[in-house]
Amino acid sequence: MALTYSAGSLVTARGRDWVVLPESEPDLLVLRPLGGSDDDIAAVFPAFETVRGAEFAPPAPGDLGDQRAAGLLRTALRVGFRSGAGPFRSLAGIAVEPRAYQLVPLLMALRQKTVRMLISDDVGIGKTVEAGLIASELLAQGEATGLAVLCSPALAEQWQQELRTKFGIDAELVLSSTVSRLERGLDLGQSLFDKYPHVIVSTDFIKSTRHRDDFVRHCPDLVIVDEAHTCVTSDDTKVSTQSQLRHELLRRVAEDAERHLLLVTATPHSGKESAFRNLLGLVKPELARVDLDSEKGRKLLAQHFVARKRADVRQYLTKEDGLADDSLAERTAFPSDRYFKDETYKLSPEYRALLDDAIAYASERVEEADGQGRREARIAWWSAIALLRSLVSSPRAAAQTLRTRSAAAVAASAEEADRLGAPLTSDSADSDALEGMDVAPGAETEENAGSRLAELAQRAKALEGPAQDLKLKALIKHLKALLADGYNPIVFCRYIPTAEYLAEQLANDPETKKRSPLGARTVVRAVTGTLSPQQRIDRIEELAAEAGEDAAARRVLIATDCLSEGVNLQHHFDAVLHYDLAWNPTRHDQREGRVDRYGQKRDEVRVITLYGDDNGIDGKVLEVLIKKHRQIKKDLGISVSVPDEMSTGVTDAIVEWLLLRGRQGQQETLFESDSFQQSFADLEQDWNSAADREKASRSRFAQRSIHPEEVAREVAAVREALGGAGEIDTFVRESLNALGAVLRDSDNGFTAQVRGTPMGLQDALAPVVGADTVERDRPIPFRSSPAVGRGEAALVRTDPVVGALASHVLNAALDTQADGARPARRCGVVTTDAVTTRTTLLLVRYRFHLTLPSRNGEKQVVAEDARLLAFEGAPRNAVWLPQQRAVELLDAQATENTAAASGERMMTRILDQLGEVTPYLESYGDELAAELDASHRRVRTASGEIVRGLSVTAQKPADILGTYVYLPATASVPAGVSA
């Protein structure tokens, strides 16, 4: 039996009209509902079900709409498109509207046969979205069949959420906590990476030799590596076993030259040039060796590397970028700056005495251990640091440390002592080392010290509360000031006991009727490593929900560094208070980056750093490390990481000086000590060199492979096909008003209550905004920014709320028997002074049959487009108007009433003669097909293999979805023009 219906043709089956898709076979039709999405695709057997050819029904002349009908129907139709005909197949179907600058990595990727990219845009610019755009596009085009994201376990669930909600990619989590469950569902001999095509994988779980080989053998053909800088090290640095395993994993994944590989990191250098080279070598081996100062080297790097600061993209596609005008200009609302304030506190006499006694004890232990051997010396060293850091943090952390045995105490060697003691007491810039590192370290190293440490612990416990803990008292003061100014801060601590202690001291307690020192309307919650990554997100959402939208309510989040990397908190918080200083300044920048990023509504993010003026540690760390880091960032506009070993050298010198002072008295200042001067000199030299390299590289390797004009051309084409934000705003407001919703303007948008709208719309919105919101008639916030929080709708075409509204408006327009208001109609007659002769506007739906070549073979696709075409006069003598003029008719206002009877007669005559315009509609469809063909080839210019076999043809006939007649306000039709 021959295939009766070609791809793209219309058929009627099961009581509705469908589009035939290319996957159809002679005995099986694969169909998508006309105007429906890929979620509604169905298979039909013509031998068992009635299938017949269909033509799109013409409009009914009596079903006339008003002046808004054409524009609303056009937008509703375009919002429903889920696969564009242009070169970006995925943009119509994703739930995020990318900024124009975020299309640059996508354009770079599409010019490569095998995509190899290092995406190193600054923190908060949107690297996850950029990587997601490339991934969704490669999957949509068939260039990739599976996806693996390698990331830290703390970020796995966030990646899963981002891919699902923004890009429609469902990925399984492959973590140590999930792998047993996943493996139970496998067939004999089956790899879970074969069963699940899209996975989010914990880098530290999969890097072990036990799991690595299976992953490499069955690895998907597209891999994204988050925080990729943690997978390489510099040539002159002592490499840990964990780093070696991560690098070996990534090296083997990158060995397959046919595998797409996206490396994502905001810190590609990590302070070392050789580490940067090793990272580039994973992208393309030649990049590890090529002279990057040569023209050849820069050109090669420019194809694979993108690194931009906020200043580069804050204003984009402007005349300053070389464009003729600012018509496509895009301004991205990053916070303009961080406001830094360093605030001091002094220890109470009792706390001062406790610290002095603890330092004396630590000094004795270190001095005694020095004479016992290297192993004992290192154990005592880590015990001393643990004790000092916990005491400076809080009385609660100090008490727990004093009662806990040191992790290093069980070490059999000095090297093992370093491996066990360092993670809990230092602050590595390696985000993969964060999990489990916020527990309070132990200080006990010998049995006979128990009573002395217990006595110190008891004294520490007695210091809890603002009366003796003046650090807590200072915190309350500064939080009150932030809350009074309308800020919602995050307080970052080093240890879990400190975070829990602060939450107890600051929160309201209804059971005991304890009132928070921050006020009864302030909600305080703690998030620490005791919670799983998903539980952390849930608690933050609970905090935001409990505080609510009340302007008088405030929220304070107390967190450890388990939240300092990867988690986006800009929608709920806008200030950071560093309660405990990190000993690596990169950690401060990461903390601040949780709120200072795209989507933050405040122009100024406040940062307060609380430090002890007299504890011997904080002031030195602030002066030597943190202020230096800030100054470099201010000068360059980006952060430059300080190598862990350099930072550790300085903090070790501080601790050594402090312990020495405890034994020998105040004989010399820190800055006079030899060990500090040497450590600081090494740090200064290394850090300045890294800053100079970073500054030079940002100039040498600035993104020049894609010119802004190329981006502007593609942005204009996308907006032409899919519409822009202004069109969506107008559509949502006018549709909801016409359907009976109650709208109220608010900051950055408006709210809508939809209880009074037709039941069909309420049913469509309930799964998206929540049935409770609809039933209780709660306001739904609509925001002009695409970066919205939970429960808000973005005024972009891909937002689920906008999609549900558009689907209702379109279906109601096509169904003349639909209940309730119908804002859009397929016909209209408008008398207006916007025309001087009778003008007819047609809303035409075109379907295109695309043959898209890829390295996995040709892919046949049917895509849709909607166009406005207008002509003056009668159809048989049509004078066709420019495209821009047709679009302008959507804004035409009625200046006189048009009688319903005469309007229906006029519409009947026009519809009866529309067959006369078919030749023009078909030729215009052929022109569109040629433009689309050229656009596909233009985007893929770099490789002839990518475009060989490409073709785009228009399916005929086109569908006339709407017909609208505009009559001049003067009563007569010009002479020589007849109906």
C-alpha cells in the first residue's frame, strides 16, 4: 500500500484535523494535531481507522471580531509553535527566553561538526542557560542522541530542575544515593547509561575506577562538565588523588573525537596558566600546545572559547557594537555593584579569657608534638587550627570541637594527617570538596587532655547569647539595619553548630513565645549540610512562602557554605553577611554570587563582612586576602582565584605566629615574622601574575568569532517568527481583560485574578499555577523579566501560563460554539482612518518540509510559521503591501462603528474571492522557504558537511487562518475598486 499522504499534509481522523509527520509509514500515520504540540502526537493505522484528506476550513463570515481579533489570534498561534522552521529548532519549545548574548555560544557551536566548547562567562551571566541552549538544539537537530551532565552532587538536583523546567529535558540522577535503585531496573548485562539517555552524574561518584569504565564505554554523545576547572590542575602543583581521578575521567571522555563536549566554568585559570592549558587540551588537544599569542592560535581558540564580563553584555546589540541603530538593543539588569562594608566586633572579657586559654593549650600541644615526630606534629597542627577556627566562629562550634576527637588523630602518617585534617579546617576553592565540610572539626588528640578540654567546652557553652557573645550582638545590630532598609539577607557561617546556634538565637519561637530580636514579622531559617541538596531548596522555598509577599515581612537565611556554590538565591535574597571569614577569598565571591546575578531585582547588593578586631586572626585574613581579592576584582571586573596552596601558606603563617605569640609573648608583629613575610611575598607574586595573565587573556581572547551583526540578524529572524516580549505583554493583558480577569498593575508587571474567566481557561491554568490559586482567586503575578520566582509568570511566549492562555484563545477562536468570551476571531471588519482604501489583512499559516542533514543521518521535519499579508482592493486585482505595513494594521483603531449586517456581507464577498490570491500565497511561501534555506546555511557556514543535503520546501496550499477587512473612515470606496 503506497503512502497516501505526504509529510506536512492535513488529514481528518478521530474527529479532528492533524498534520502528517515525516515518521509516517505506508501502513502507519504519525500525526500531530493541527495547532497542537509534540506532546499530543498520535499514531493511526489507516487500515483500522477512518482517515481522509482535509482542507483547512475557511472562516465563517458571521463570526466577526473587533479590532483586536487579528493580533490576538496571531500571537496565540505563534505561542503554540513548539518547533521553529529556522536554524534554531529548539527555541520555540523551551521555557526560557534567552538573552541575545546567550545566543553567541549557540552560534559558535552550530559552526562545528563536533561541538567542543569552553564556556567561561562571569558568575551570574547564565552559563547554565548557554549550555542548555546548545544541548537542547543538538538534541532537537538529531546531532546528539543522549546527554550526560557531570557536576558535584550538591548541584545535581538543580541541574535536573533547570533541564526539565527550562529545556524540557528529563534526566535521571546518577548519584551514590540513587544508583542502586536505578541498577535494579536493568536487564542482564545492560548499562544504566544505555537505559537512560539523559543523566545527571556526580563527578566524584563516577570518577572511581569501579564506575568510570562503564560510564566511558556507554557515555552519551553529548557531555556537559560543570565547574570544569576542578578536573584539571597546574603542572607545578602537587596533585591530590581526587583531582587525578577527575582528570583521568574527563581525559577519557574527551578522547572520543566524535563526542560533543561542553566545559563550563567561571574560573578557567584558577590562578595557573598551565591549568588553563590543560583545560583547553580537553576541548581540543592542539590548544594545549599552540602559541596563543600568534594570529593562528587566537583564531583557533576563538572557535572554542567564550569568556565575557558583565560589562561586555550589560548593553548588547547597540550602535556601540557596530550596529546601524539600537532597534534590537538589549539591556540586561545585572546589579550595578556590590556595596561592601567591613564591620568589627570585640570579644567580651570572658570570651577573651577563653580564647587566650585555648591558644595557650594549642601552643603547648604543638610545641610538645614537635619533639615527638612529624606525624604527631601534623596532628597537633590540625587540632590547633580546628580549635582556633571554631572559637572564632561561635561558642556552640567551640564547645563541639572541644568535645570531639580530631579526625587527624587516627592518622598513621604525617601525610594521612594532612589528608584528614585539611578539608575540615581549610577553605578550598574546589566546590567538589564542599559536601560534608561544614561539620565542626575535632580538637582532642590524646586521652589525658579530656578533662582540660571539657572544662574549656563548658566555659564556651556558658558564653552563648548576646550578653557574652558580642559577635552575635553585632550581627543582630547589622541585620536590623539591613531589614530596616528592606533587604532580605543571607548570613554565611563556616560550621553547622554556628548556623544552628544563630537560628535559635534569631528566630521567633511560638511554643516558648520567644520573640526574635529582629522582630515578630521576620522569618529565620537555617540551611546546612545536614540536609540533602533537595531538602535545602525545599527549606528555602518554605522560608520564602512563610514570609510571603507582605512588604513588612522579612526573611533571613542562615547558611553554611553548602549553599555558597551553584544554588541560585537571587529571587528571595539581596544581601550577604559574612559571619565567618573564609580563608580563601574565592569562597566569599562565590557566596556573594548566589544573590548578585541575573534576575536580582535590586540594583545594589549589600555585602557586610563581620570580623573580630582583637581575636588575632580575622583582621589579618581580611587585610591580606579578602581586601586584595576585592581590589583585583574591582580593577579587572572579574574574580581571579588565589591558588589554594598560596592562601593556605598565608593562613598557616598567621596561625603559626598566633601560637608562637602564645608561647613567647608579644615579641614581634605578624607582619614582621619571617614565615609570614615569605608566604605573603609568594602569594603577592603569584596572585599579581595571575591577575596580569587574566587581564591579558581577556583582551587577547575576547569573543570575536561571532560579530554582533550576525547575532542581530538571527535575533531579528527569531523575533519575526516567534514574537517579542512587547507582543506577549499586550496579548496577555488584552486576552485576560476580555475573558473577565481582574488585572492590577504592580512593580515589574501586573497581577491577574482569574476566577471570573471561562471554566475552560480555569481548567487550563490550574495545573500550571495550582488549583488552589485558581479556586481561591489568588492573584497571579506576571513579570516583565523572564527571570521569575516560583508562583510567578513571565511575560514570554514559553512561559507555561502564557502557553495555557494562548491555547485557550486559539481553540476558542477556531470553535464558534465555544462557551464564554472569545477574544480572538477569524474574521473582522474595521472602519478606520488608518487606511485610505479598502485593505484586507490575511493571517496565513505556512507549513515547511525540512530535510536537515546531520552526522547521524538526515532528519525530516515539518515546521510551521505564521505570516501577515495585506493587499488593497479586490482579491482579483490585489495590490500587495510591504510586510511592515501589514504588521502596522494590527494597531489600527476603529474610528467608526461598522454595522454587523453590512460587515457580514462585505466579509462574505471577500471570502468568496479569496481563491484569486492563492498563486501569490504560494509564491510567497516559496520565498520564505528560500530565506529559511539561506538562514540554515548561514548559521552553519563553517562546515560544508553540515549543510550538504539541506533543503526547505513549502507545503501547499497554505492555511488562511484569519481574514480582516479595513474600510476607510470615508464612506465610499475609491473609484475603480469594486468588491
